[in-house]
Amino acid sequence: MVSGKGCIGFNSGSIGEATVTGAGSQWSNSGNLLVGYEGDGVLNVEAGGMVSLSRDGSILGASPGSTGLATIIGANSTWSNRKGLYIGGNNSGTGGTGILNIVDSGLVTVGKTTKLWSDGTINLDGGTLDVGVLHMAIQGKHIQAQVTRIPRLQTGGHNRRQDQGRGVGKAENGVAGVS
């Protein structure tokens, strides 16, 4: 499928879901992708499916009261964002709830900034997050780290990984962050 701008869960009170599954299945988007704009949206990329944004980025949980959930699961399952990815808000401020799950060899790439707002969560369980800059806003504090890849960051416990000297990735209780 080829589209300009994509939105899953656009209107308040709406519920939307999109699944891209199987090798050769692809959603190519030239605009941005909003998952949970004012409503609730779910994006699933699985079993070798691919979602690519050639000119823009994505938002999970853009507006207060919305929920955006994306799950990328399985080998060769990929979500590529040329620009930014905003989780639990948008490029200008906090929004709704955003959750990104990268599981079982799934891959998410972000060409520029990944912004994790206070109501955003990244869960890594055997997947890879490949970002330019990871910026976290937690309880009013802003943390920014230059990161290229967080490969197969294990969840649970207190695992730490130094990645090319550009930041330390860690997972605590199944939630990943960079400090």
C-alpha cells in the first residue's frame, strides 16, 4: 500500500488498527504517520512486514486522552522513519499515551530524533531500536543522548550496554532508556 499521510485513531473516541504482516507486505508512506491522534490507534508490523516513511516521521499518542501503540515483531519486520518518532506526545509537547514494542528481532529505525515523553514507553524484548538522537522528558527533566543502535537490549534486571561511546542504554523492568 502507498499513501501520503496516514492516521490510525484520528477522531476522539475512535479506535483504529492497522496490521502489516508477511514478507513482501509493505506500507509506504510519503507523509507522517499518526497512531492515536485524538483517538486510540494500533499499528502491528509482523512476520517480515514493513512500514516505511520516506519523507517524514511518526507520532504515538499525539493528543491528551489518546493512545498510540506500535508493535514490531519478528525477523525482518521493520518500521523505518526518515525523520522523528514521538512517543507520548508530539514535536511540541506532551500528549497522550504512547507505547512502542520491539520484539523478537523486530527493527525500528529513526533517522533523526526519537522523543520519549513522560507518558511514553519503549519496550525492547529481543528487538533493535536504531536512532539518531534519543531525547527523554521524564518528570520535567530532559535527557538527551546521541545513539546509533541499541541492539537486542535485554529486558528485565539491570542490563547496561555502552554503544560506540555515544550513550549508555539500559533496561529496567522491561523498559528501555538511555542515560
